[in-house]
Amino acid sequence: MADIRSNFVGIKSPNPFWLASAPPTDKAYNVERAFKEGWGGVVWKTLGEEGPPIVNVNGPRYGAIWGADRRLLGLNNIELITDRDLYLNLREIKQVKKNWPDRALVVSLMVPCEEDAWKAILPLVEETEADGIELNFGCPHGMSERGMGSAVGQVPEYVEMVVRWCKQYTRMPVITKLTPNITDVRKPARAAHAGGTDAVSLINTINSITAVDLDNFAPEPTIDGKGSHGGYCGPAVKPIALNMVAEIARDPETRGLPISGIGGVTTWRDAAEFLALGAGNVQVCTAAMTYGFKIVQEMIEGLKNWMDAKGHASLDDIIGRATPNVTDWQYLNLNYVTKAKIDQDLCIKCGRCHIACEDTSHQAITAVVDGARRFEVIEEECVGCNLCVNVCPVEGCIDMVPLSAGAVDRRTGKVVEAEYANWTMHPNNPMKVAAE
């Protein structure tokens, strides 16, 4: 059986599945329930500085995007950091860590961007014997308007400065949580690295409005006729998160920096994809809020079964395995040619492939052959884009088949070459001409 024990920047847990800092980790009751179901660790919901508690709205806090089957695809959240007393949280953290010494317990923090504020809260957290801290530089609503959260995460100089303070004033590992609401996520990652962070975690939620109430003409969720932007999460953000994780994992300036992957993890496969792109573990929120804490059991068993089937003995066998295969567009092989092929035995004749190709792509799929309804690929028109594969409702019905070297591409009339050639080498590239 595969060994999925995790050691992330010295923080050990029985598996790589942590709950992210969010409503599910707001108090001891939730966290204890999560640990009983098998979660390897939690990041406690973000604590603020000592003083009057944070005030949250007393009405709807979530907006949502659903699929056709009412499956939750994305969740918009306008809740702020914890509104519970700081010292109550600290007492509970200490007790939970005592009760569950084999589980990872990291504390998320967000205080004003002032050295004294960080200097004051760090010893309080350290006294709980928590395993580490996560700096919340990602929250895009409510707190950012107060100069915290993503307002810090969007300024690399601030990121580096606060990380340096934390490394100076605590012995605990420091994980820096990054905002996706930025043009280039590598810049705050580099800044955190320069400041001495032990790891980064990403992504935090994406600034969003998920819907508008067309009766009241107000964004949802609606509070007394008004709405606000919030943080978007869930399965819909996974592609964005995977890209940002990969960008940091392959950046020469941050390569080797431990990454905790966050964003839409719902299944073991999602987790495996994050790990393959360089994450050392994953954090989960929306899936737990949708299906409950027991979902981690499917994640654990699924990951183990896949690793066993593929011969992967430990997480180290898969972490970062896909990173070398992530490249920039200009380095993709332009001599790699594929054509779509439709399995007529599997085809249900729904016509999706035809209409997608006919209306929006390359008119490369028939609708009628010899007077009968039949969908075949016209190789003289097929560019190998694979749109048909993605709209087909039958898995495996349409495949993309590579042409062998020496074969003739019937669309271009050219022989497929065996040699690798990318855009930097192409005669149509003006930069290549200028260089010559």
C-alpha cells in the first residue's frame, strides 16, 4: 500500500489533505469532527489582532454557480476572518493540538501591516504549540479595504517585509498565502521567498460577483437590497490554481520552494494533479462545505489506489513529476500533427461534434454520409484542435490520433517531419528573422 504520509516544511501529517482556513476551521468543534473523519491537518480560520472582534454580516454570505444538474461549481463568499474572541480561539487551538498531536495544525493570521502588530500576535500563537502559521495575504473582500489581505499580497515589497518580521519574531514555520488577484503570481512568490518564507500556499479566493438578482437588480448574496464583491472558490477555480502553482514551481527564482496547493480540490485526482505540478500537499474548503468532512476518506483511498496501480510508493514519487513538462507556448512542437477519429460503434449520433465544428471551428465533421446521418472527420479540414472531443458526451468516442513521421497531412499537403521544431525556429517568426 502506498505511503501517503506528508512532511511539509517539517510539519508532519498522516496524509496530504488539509482543510483550508475558512468557515470549516472556525472552531474546535468543527476541527475535531474533521480530524475524526481522517483529515491530515487544518489551517485554523484567520485570526486578527487583540481587541473588539470582527463584525460579519447577519444575512446571506454565499453566492453560487451551479451546473445543469445543480452540482455546485463555484462559491462566492463575503464572510470575513473569525469574529470569535482571539483568546477563545487560542485556547481551543492549544487544546485541539494536545488532543491530536499527529495532525497538522497551522494558524492563519491577518493583522495590520505594522511590525508591532505582528510582533504582538506571534508569541500568542507560538504558545499554543501549533505547528506553524499561514500569512493571509489573499482575502479579496472586506479586509482588503482595511489595508490587509490581498491589499498586502498585491504589493511584493509588503509581502517581503511582513515575512521578514514573522521570521524574525517566531520559531514556527511560515507559510505565505498568495492572492490570485494579481497579474503575475511569481512576483509576490519571489518576494516571500526573499523574505525567508518556508513555503507559499495558493490560491486564495478570486474577486468576483457570481450573480445578479434580476428582480431586485442587486448582486447576490444580497444584504438589504445591496451586494458586494466576494471571494470565489470551488471546482471552477482549479484551472487557475493549477497554472499559478506550476508557474511558481518552474520559476528559476522560486524553484524548490514548498507549495501548498489550494483551489477546487474535490477528488483524489484533483489532489494528484496539484502534487504532480509541484505542490507538497493540498488544502480543501468548498468540497468539505458541499459534501461534509467524510469526503476526505474518498480522497485518501482514491489517491492510495491510484498510487498502488501506478507503482508510486510515496508522495515523493509524484510531487513535481509534471513540472518539467510545463512549458511556454513558443516551445511547443509544431511538427506534432493530430487528427480526430470518431469511433462509430460508440457514437450516439447526437451531432454535438458536428455543430460545434461547423458553427465555431473548421467545418471538419460531416452530418450526413450517403444520405444517412453519420459523423465522420474530414481530414482535409481537421486542424486537430480537439474541440469535438471536449463537447462529445460519450467518453472515448472521439480520439486524437497523431500522424506518424513521413505521413502526409491531407490538410496542408505537407509531409510530417520527425524533427522537433518550435515557434522560435519558424520562418514566419519575425523575431527569428531579426535575430538572423
